[in-house]
Amino acid sequence: MMWSRRLCATVLVLGVFGVLATAEPTLVDTRIEQLQTRDGSGIEVEYGFLVVPENRLDPKSRDIRLAYIRTRSGNAPAGASPLVMIAGGPGGSSIDLVEGFVGGGGERLISMIGRDVIGIDQRGVGRSEPNLESDVLFGLDPSAPGDPEQMLLKMRAVCAQQAQAMGESGIDLRGYTSVQSADDFDDARRAMGYEKLVLWGGSYGSHLAMATIRRHGAHIERALLTGPEGPDHTLKLPSQMQTVLERIADLAKRDKGLGMPDLLGTLGSVLERADAEPISVEVDGEAVGISGFDIRRAVFHRMYTVRDGIVTIPAFVARLADGDFEPLARELMKEREEEGVWSMMAMVMDAASGASEARRARIEQELDQALLGDVMNFPTDSIGDALGAPDLGASYRGVLESDVPMLFIVGDLDAMTPVSNAKALMEHMPNAQLVVVEHVAHNDLPLGMPELFPIWSGFIAGKSVQSKTISAPAPSFEPIVKAKADRATPVADVASAPEFDVSLLIGRYDLGRAGTLEVRTGASGVLEASIGDEAPQRVRAVSEHELEWIGSDQRLELRVDRGGTVKRAFYFNGSRRIIAQKR
């Protein structure tokens, strides 16, 4: 049964944009350290804390400390605006981001950018004090098929308990919003002595960057926003997931060697059966329940990246269609045992940003047209009141009009922050440009790509760029391993000649330590194969690009491009997979 979203109200904070004036921001406990770089050299960096009010709306608010890192550029012109890197999540560490960025590029990168580089761990995150991370678990039952309403009962109860416990310890969760974080950046600017900032944020980091531009646009020189999440984009549209799923299905269909001509139809059939009758699978002696909601969520989780996720979706769906649910059951068992609060900051930030009534209405309208429904919003939109999260209101989510120069970079397989986000935002941003990278998802923008690197680095350095589309390599899908029952061969077919053109399959393959595999046509016209000095065994062609051993779990599969050239080959022996190099 499709989850029907529960729209839970959060606590409305009146006058949220009338943030109270504060004392002059202060930097404390500053120190200089050497940061080791990948090339073995070291770069001097400054660490310290920025002292800010925990809740600027409360005159009696206590102070908290935000940890920061700053690298100095030796060739930056006088008065140059620093680059402020903003981590996503919410919940990511900007200090870790800067250490990785600067440590990977070294002095050469700092010199090329020509700016100081700053990372501030947002309130409640990383090395900032307090840190609102939590190891409290939701206590979900692995044996129960995923039911969002039942899961929410436990999630909301745990969140409420955590919110109460943090309140009793002196933490004011009402201060953990993107508005307060945006003001933190301006406090840092003033404390560090800069006139303007250059912002770089990805995903939620772009959401926070735009909140900063809305409140302090006069002090923002430019902004690089990868995977943009606008003011009213916190909750995702079912249609944006469906659009990317259709794109993946089209890529899978074009991969003639994959054997998945109708990914959406196959997934739809799997979901229909699971919605009608949930599945129970035994894993290591314990029952694991699987529902259609669980399958939707599992597919969604695979859409964050291309290299580790999207390329596995056709094989994952094929396995479920064949009735093999054990790998998913193991995945769900681990997920339910480990799922918990993780970060109260992340939950409160997203709940506070929320969504407009128009956005919510559109989500409801699109539910029936999207295979995944709106699992991507679970449980974000249903726990705000349990957390006591503030509601930033309609003015926060309204259209952002800005003439700040911006560069959006988005992958065309990004289902979380799709190209449509950037295009909608650009309607009110006359100085914004858009670079679309084909075959790239949310978490794997190839910033080091030769065609992309000079674009974003040039923009940060102050150069003008133009909108364009560039292409990364198309995904290479994980081979589909058919169920044993599908590979069973009647005895009468053993001696028959192949019904396909098997010329691509015939030849010798290097299996590394496993030896050399040879596929040939025997005297009677049937296919046979041998590895090393083993006696030849009968094999059967399943297609022009795949053959299987008669009576065993061995299989050979070729990956062929559109021109018919063998790009890769895989030899399977049971669950073991070996890359086969054709000689």
C-alpha cells in the first residue's frame, strides 16, 4: 500500500526574519597548524571558534562555539573575498570538506583560486560545540514488513524523547535553523574582516547558501551551487524521481547486452505483488519482512550515485523479479537494526525549512504517477512537531530574486536536486548560469573532469562562464545474473546447435589466476568450453552475448557497445564474478 503522507505542523516562529541584533562577533582559541597535503608538502591553516548566540530570537540565549578552518592565499589581491565552502546533509562537516579540498590540491590549488578558503562547521555539527549527533536507535522490527505509519510511531516517539533530553541539558533546538546558520556566516565575515564572501555549497549546502544570499546578499560576491536545493525544494517531488528513473530505464534498454528492455514495467510488477502480499525471508534463522514500501525505499537509496547505485538497479530489480529477495532482506535487516536519530541538527534543520502549501499539494497530485511515490520524503515531513522544530514560514520559502552571479552545476541523473530545480531558480536570477553534466547523479559530480574543472575553478576565480551541457561516460550497468531455475536446460536441448550468432562468444579469455577459458564449437556443432587443462564441457548460448554451462552455475557474459564491439566480459562461477579479458 502506497504511503499517504501525513502533513505535520511544526511550531511557527513569528517574526523569524526579525533576528535580534547581537554583540560584535568574536573569534576565540585560534591557532596555526600544518595541514599535510597529498603531494607531501604542508600548508599553514588557522583553526579556531566563532562565538555566536544559540538562538538569536531569545535575548537571554546562551552562546555556542562554531569551529572553523581558514587557509590564507599568498597571491590573493588586497580585499579579495574568501571562498566559503558549505557542507551539505544537513549534518556534513565543512572543516572536513576544506581539509580534503585543500589537502588534495595543495599550494597549487590555493594559488590558482587566489582566495582564502574557509570552512565553518555549522551549528550542531562536527567540531562545533555543542554537537547534536546521537546514537539513539529507533528500534525498528526487522521481521515486520515496512509500514510507514507504524515506523513513524516509533520514530516520532524517539525523536520527542531526544528533543526533551536535549532541552533538559540546556540545548535550545529552536536555534538550529538555516536562518540562524545564514547569520552565522555573516558574523564570521565581520569577525574575520572581509567585505564580501564567495559561497560554494552543494545539495543542502546550496540551500543554506541561498538562505545566506536572501539575508545578506549585499555581502555575497558570487556563488557556486552544485545540485541546487532552493528555498522550497526541501521536500522532493515524486515526478523528479520518476523522471530520473525513466532516464535510467532508457539507458538500460539501450544496453543490448544487459537484458533489461523494460525496467519500469518489471519494477512495477514487483511492486504490485509486494503491495498486495508482503514477503517474509529467513536470514540466518531470523525472519525479515519486505513490503512494497521497502522496495521503493531500496531503489531510491540506489539513486544517489551512478558508480555504486544506479548501475546496480537493473540487476537488483531483475533479482527481485526472479523471486530472489535474500540480498534485500539482509540489507533491510542491517538498516532496521542501525536506523536511528543520527543528528538532531539535521532533522530540525530540514523540518524547519519545510515546504509551502503549493509544494505539498503538488506532491499529493503526483503520487499516483510515480513508481516510488514519495518515499524520498520519509520521515522528514512527519517528525517536525515531535522535534519541536520551528517553522521558518512562507517568506523563507518564497521566490528568491537575486542579481548575485551564480553558477549551477547539476547531473542529469540527479533525482534529489534535479536540473529542473536550477531552471526554476534561474527564472529570477538574471546573472545565473547552468552547466548540466550528463550521466552523473547527486553524489558523484566529477569536479576533476577535464571539461568541468576549468569551468568551476574559473568561476570561483572571478571569470565569466556560459551555460552548457557536457557529458561524462555513460554508466556501465552491473550484469544481470539470472536465477538458476531460468538457466535450467532440458536434456533434449543439450546436443542442439546454437540458435544465435555466437561468433563474439567464441575465443580465449584470460581469467587471471583462474587460468584461461576457451570457448569453441565442437565436432557436432554444439558449443563447449574448458578452463586450463580441464576436459571440455557442454555450454549453451542464451543470447549472442551470453552462454551458460550445462548442469552447473558457470556463465560467461559479454558487455557490447552499440557498434557491436566487446567492451568487457565477465565469467561467473556461482556467486563469484571474474573479469574476463578476451584475447
